[in-house]
Amino acid sequence: MIIFNEVTKDFKTDFWEKPFRALDKLSFELKQGNIVGFLGANGAGKTTGIKTLLKFIKPTSGSIDYHQVLGKNDREVFKNIGYLPERPYFYPDLTGRELLTYVGQINSIQKSVIKSESLKWSEFLKIDFALDRKLRFYSKGMLQRIGFVSALIKNPKLLILDEPLAGLDPMGRKEFKDAMNILVKEGKTIFFSSHILNDVEEVSKDVVILKTGKLIYSGNVLELIKNKSSNKFDLLVEPYNSELLSDFESIEQGGFKKISIEEDQLQEMLNRLASNNIKIENIRRQTPSLEDIIYRIGI
Ligand SMILES: Nc1ncnc2c1ncn2[C@@H]1O[C@H](COP(=O)(O)OP(=O)(O)O)[C@@H](O)[C@H]1O
Ligand SMILES: [Mg+2]
């Protein structure tokens, strides 16, 4: 849907200092019909990337292509992109309903459609109960919800959400993730930034990972994890006479013994467990989480 071609963004800081490079020749492709996580530590350049994509700021060099499914010109393209900013600012004296009506009107949507879509998405994101309250009385999570609804009002093909899960409690995060899954099933594409990696691992098929403005990975999450999985296995077995397997290291875990062994020793271990009638509770290859890979192992 969108292609970044070597996008670089320099911010001028002080007159005397050299500019700060927030994006460094960033290239990646955003495919249609997926939930794509945009990852990186604070300051990695995610928000800058999103703002460049939305043409709020101009790249210093490089370009961004918008596929024709989004539209033939900027007007059409940006009508098909819904956006939830990282720190949404809404006029505090508007009610939720007034905000949605306003957003609908600036997108030239028919009044009746604004009404029905507002109701539908507010119910979907569990904020319908507060539509007649002023936004100044909304909590951070409620603002996040009404912001998400306002991004959905124009029924966009592509949704860009900047840190949508930050500031939500675990229940709220679950509801947002469920909502994202349903929206993608309906045919939308979602590009969302996050530094909460286990949430990303749960919903995204693809990820784009930045480190200080540079791309370090773009592609399938499972493949990334698979490539990093080790040759070690963890076996959870019922407690046994400690001398029986004393040549293997084990630790207690939840009433079981956990043994970690190399793949080439696995068969022998299984034979020994069987001949001693030790029951196996669980066996699995050690796989790192996305967090392990990004912050500890490296890509
Ligand atoms: N307008 C700006 N002027 C100068 N530096 C900026 C500006 N916007 C962002 N930056 C810097 O660019 C880097 C990337 O910021 P940002 O894109 O917000 O990161 P992220 O969203 O990944 O946390 C940061 O070091 C930030 O301080
Ligand atoms: Mg950001």
C-alpha cells in the first residue's frame, strides 16, 4: 500500500550544531490487509516516520509512494487513511459526540452516516456510554478510545495508530487488539507503532523495526523468531528420584522438574525418561520472545 524509499529526515537543532538525523535512509513496504507493528525504543523515529507518511513533515531526502488503491491524488489518498496520534489533543469543551460530528463534517461525510458510524464504532470500542460527556472529563484511556473512533468515522482503508496501546490497562489493550483483528478481517490495513513488544507479537503478522532512525528488520514476525530459536529444548517432567538423571541440570518449576538440554541429547533423554517411567508434562524448543530478540539477542 505504501512504500518508503530511502527516507531520511534531518531536524535542524541549534544554528551552530549539525542537524539531527531522525530517519536514516528508511526503506520498507507496507502490504495491504495486514496488521503491521512499527517497533523501536523511544526516540527511534517511529512518530517521525508516521508524520512523514502523513505528509505533516517533509523528508530531507527520499520519497514515499502511495499505491493507487488508496487514491489517485493526495486528497483521495488521505481520505483513505485514518490516524490516531500519539498524544491526541481534542478541544476539551466538546462532547465525544460533538467531536465525532466535527471530524465527520470536515471529512464531508453525510450527517446520517456520521450518526450511524459514530454509534457503531463507539459501541465497538466501548465508549458509547460517555458520548455526551465533555472531553475534559475523559480519562487517558477514554480519549484513546474516542480518538480511535474518530479515526474510523471515514471508513479508511489504512489505519495509522501511533502508540495506541500506551496508556491503556490490560483489559483496554486486549479490547484494542481484538478491535484491530476484527478491522483487518474486514479488509483494512493497520500500521501501528508500539514499544510494548509482547502486544505486538500477539497481533502483528509483520513488523518494521527501527533503531536510531535505521531499519533493522522488516518482515514476518514468526520467521524472525524462528530464525532466532535455539537448539535447546525445555522438558517439564514429574518429580523423580534425583540420582536417576543427576548428569542433567534441572530446576524445580511449579511442582515439576524442568530440564534444559541440547537437541542432540533429546532422544537419549526421552528413552531414559520412558525406561524409568517418568511422565513428561511438556516439551518445547526454547524460543525467544520479540523482546528478547530486539533488546538482548539482536537481529
Ligand atoms: N521537531 C523535531 N525537532 C528536533 N528533533 C526532533 C523533532 N521531532 C523528533 N525529534 C527527535 O527525533 C528522534 C525521533 O523521535 P520520534 O520520531 O518521536 O521517536 P519515537 O516515536 O520512535 O519515540 C528523537 O530523538 C526526537 O527527539
Ligand atoms: Mg513516538
